[in-house]
Amino acid sequence: MAALGLMMPLLAAAREAPPVPYRTAPLIPWAKKIGEHRFRSPRNYDDTLKYYRKTILGAPHIVKEKIINTSRVRAVFFRNKKPNARWEGLNVYEYKGSTIIYVVFSDKELEKIEQEKKDAKEKPKKKKKRRKKKK
């Protein structure tokens, strides 16, 4: 029983926090949005890849594809092969010391996003009702 108590911190350390969904795409927790569908990972490149290997790569519809590996840029693509999925993959790349995650959406989802933007712009702002002053 004492040995189990010693192992508990190790088990807790091995467990990763679940991904945070961004329009159903799995993002590493605490990623900061830096652009449209683009996020900065809170971890370095290697640790970000380890996170995704532990959390999503075991799924039967996710495959890892190497994109590029040069002295300036390293990149991997996690492809979502699930039919009719809203997101097609995640580009994880390192450039100038930052690890960036770019979510690649399906054409259908991109059309939906554009429509939501148009609807938000066209939606008229409600005027606030003014209270009449009492004399």
C-alpha cells in the first residue's frame, strides 16, 4: 500500500489535461490566440508534439504527417480522417522559437465561419431606451 502512495505523483504527472475544443478541433490547454485559427502553444515544439501524441494520436482517425524539417522551420500535420469532420487537421510548427498551432477547417466549416462573421456585422445594434427625467 505504501508503494502505491509513492507512485501516485508519478501517475498524476504522466496524465495530460484534455484538449480544449476550438470549433471541435483539439487545442493544447492555455494556447493563446494570435490570429485567425492560429494559436501559440504554451510549450516548446517537442513538448507540444508529445502532448498531441499522448492525447489525440491514439485515435483511429488521426494520423501524423511530416511536413518540413529545416534549420529554420520544423512542422508536422495531424490529419483528421474522420468523414464529415468540421476540422481537417492541425499544423504544428516552430518558427523563430515559437510553436504555432494552425487549425485547418473543412470547406463547409469555413463557409459557416464566414457566414457567422457576416451575420455579426449585419446585426443591427439595439438602441438603449432612455429614461425620461422626472421633474
